[in-house]
Amino acid sequence: MDGTLNENDLSRVVAADKAHVWHHLVQHKPFETSDPRIIIEGKGMRVWDQYGKEYIDAVSGAVWTVNVGYGRERIANAVHAQLMKMCYFAQAAGSIPGAIFAEKLIEKMPGMSRVYYTNSGSEANEKAFKMVRQIAHKKYGGKKHKILFRDRDYHGGTLATMSAGGQDERVKQYGPLAPGFVRVPHCMEYRKEELGLGHLSGRDFGIAAANLIEEVILREGPETVGALCLEPVTAGGGVITPPEGYWERVQEICKQYDILLHIDEVVCGIGRTGTHWFGYQHYGIKPDFVTMAKGVASGYAAIACMVTTEEVFEMFKTDPSDKLDHFRDISTFGGCTGGPSAALENMAIIEEEGLLENCTVMGERMLGNLQALMEKHEVIGDVRGKGLFLGVELVKDRDTKEPVDEKDVVAVVGDCGAQGVIIGAANRSIPDRNNVLCFSPALIATAEDIDAITDAVDKALTKVFG
Ligand code: PMP
């Protein structure tokens, strides 16, 4: 592989990293006796670490991001050309790629109309939360300001998005949190007993799970609830696909109580769930806000978007003589033009290479492979997901569904890594344990890639659990 570091460079990079870099998510004490992984190159589905070891990346940059794969020259070239022409101007003005990408994006989102550029998923979600609050002030004297979020969902690492965080262990040490955020129950059929709905299945379960949201609305008072923020398929909270009938009922509930629907597509957006550009489009949802980030430019540039309807936009369309205010907000780097120019190429690649379709076909193959592993490995309690966005829940006992110990999940992830396949682990939150193996390979994955990933998982499960 080109670019492997020589020994001198390698020790310098590792020493600099260990001395000065604060890595995200991971604990650092182990780095006193071991080295962090440094990824130095990527091509297609594959990445190489500092020792030249090759991996299949089954999680698209660890956090479901690099949807079109690594090393896409046309994205780099487009960004280069744009930066040389005009790198930045605050979004108070427009830019050529900002305008063109907004038009292309809205073409894919019937019913939606306006794109607000920002640069992270958390920030996009915060913008929507701020709009909900401002709408409460504009229309309801500030009363209809509460934002409902769901157990297990994740919306970001900032204080307000954490306040809408359904994974307790990510939140519990950071209080006091922002007020006005209220939790609703999850909709996970595999763990329906937790919801008191163990006697229901299929559509009946889906509708009953949605009705649990209605109960919260009635308890809080519908006149105080401004919005409901949900992931179409929950990602980090355990890859939770919605049950049949759930979304239809959620939509009805929002309509009945005049509650704005905010769909967090930070993970699902831009093809991850296959066939459609967005997760919500599988379920006939009509959102008021859609937020997206990771797949928008596949990580080639930092860009996130908060997209609203014309109806929402109209509420903010003021001029200086109006009593009601405009949206008093800015995101400095929402004006970086590299983001939308990368996003335009990213979208063109997905279209030209038929990646929405490939994602569906390969997702079905992967789901089938993982389901087949259930026959062999008692430890697999559930396999679920949509498109190339899949999770495998590991349990000590299929009847009690007690999660396996976290050290065993770490061992499975580690063994896959040793075999040259990077996979992830997500959190099911109650109890505080990561017991869901996660897979989100790039949408370019081939049948050979998928089989190599699931073979590695098979071997790792045998090694760890016998
Ligand atoms: N929403 C969801 C569903 C996410 O998974 C994430 C990130 N993992 C975020 C929001 C926050 O995105 P960011 O890290 O870009 O702020």
C-alpha cells in the first residue's frame, strides 16, 4: 500500500497522537500500554492502519458515514475547484453549490421546501429545536414548547440534543439538562415486554406502541407539546426498526394534537436504508423537519442540513417592520462551500451507480446471512435492520433475553478487527450495555464484501461463545 509510514514517521505520529489527541468515545487509559489505531488511507470499502494492515470497513468510517466509499476523486476534485473559486462566505449570502444542492435535495423530498445549512447532526437538530421553540412563541404564547423524544434514540452531543437523548448512560453525568424535553417509550418489538405489550404482535403491537406516545402527550397536556423528534430507524440505540402500523399511527397522533414532526435522518439519510433517499420515505411519513448529516457528503466535507416545509418557512418570513421575528440564528461553517459541492457529487455518484438499489439488494443479502447465523449461534437473539443498516442483538438466553456481558461484545468486535473487518457495537441502554453488533457498510458493497463480513462475524462468535 502506498503511504505506509516508515518506522520513524510511525513512532512520531503515534507519539504525537498519544500526547495530544483526545479521541472521541474511547477510554484512554489503555493507551498507556497500547497504541491507538490510526487510519491512514482508504479506498472503496477498505482502509489501512498505521501498520499497513488492511480492513474491510463494515461501518463506513465507524459511524455510518462514508456511504459512497473512500477515495472518490470526483468529490475531491469538485471540492478543490470550488474552494479555489470561492471557499467561504456566511450563509447570509448564497453560494452556487449551496443553491444547486438545495434544489437537488428538495427534488428528492416531496413536500419539503427549504434547506438550512449547518455542519453537524447535533447542530442541525438544535436548529429544528430552536424553530419549534420560536413557533411556540409566535403562535402559542410560548406554551406549546415541549419537545418529545424517544427512549433509545440519539440526537447529538450538545446540551439540548442530549436533553433529547434516549440513551441514559450518555446523558446521566451531564446534568442539569435543558428543560422542556420529555421522553416517550421505544417501539422495539423484540423487547415489547418492557413496554407492557408482550401480548401483542405485528400491526397491533405497532399501533399500541405509537399509542404510548399519545399517553405521554395527554399526560403532559397537548397544548404544551410542540414537536415529536424521532429517528425513522433508531441507530446507536440498538438498530431498532419500527413495527408495522407504528408510523401511520404516529402521524395521526401528530395531526390530531397539532404537533410538529421532526425526523432525524442523520444516520438513515442519503440512501443508508436502501431504495429511498430517506428512511422516512419507507413509511409514508410527512415530516415538518428533516435533519441529516453523515451521508450527505459521505464525510468528504462537514455538512449537515435541516430541511423544513414551506409552511414552516412562511412563519419566519418577516421583514424588519414585522412584529414577529425571523430565525435569529447562524452557523458560521454553514457557509463553507466545500460541503454542498461534495454533497452534489456524492448524490450524483449514488444516482449514476445505482447505489440505492445496490443498498437494498446487498442489505437483503446481509440480513439473510446474519439470520442464517442465528441457526448456528444461540447467542444471537435478534437480527434486524433496513438496507445496509443492520444490527445483531446478543443475549445470554433467548427466553430471558438477558444481554451478554459487554466484555464479550468487545471480544467479538476485537476478533473481527483481528480478522481484518471493522464492525461496531451499539447500545440498548437498559441495562447500560452495548450488546448489539452494528453493520453499515458503504452502499457500494459487493456480494463478496458482504460474505466476507458475515464470515468474520461467524468466526468471531464461535471463538468468543463457542
Ligand atoms: N442524530 C443521530 C441519529 C446520530 O446518530 C448522530 C450521531 N451519531 C447525531 C444525530 C449527531 O450527529 P453529530 O455527531 O454530527 O453531531
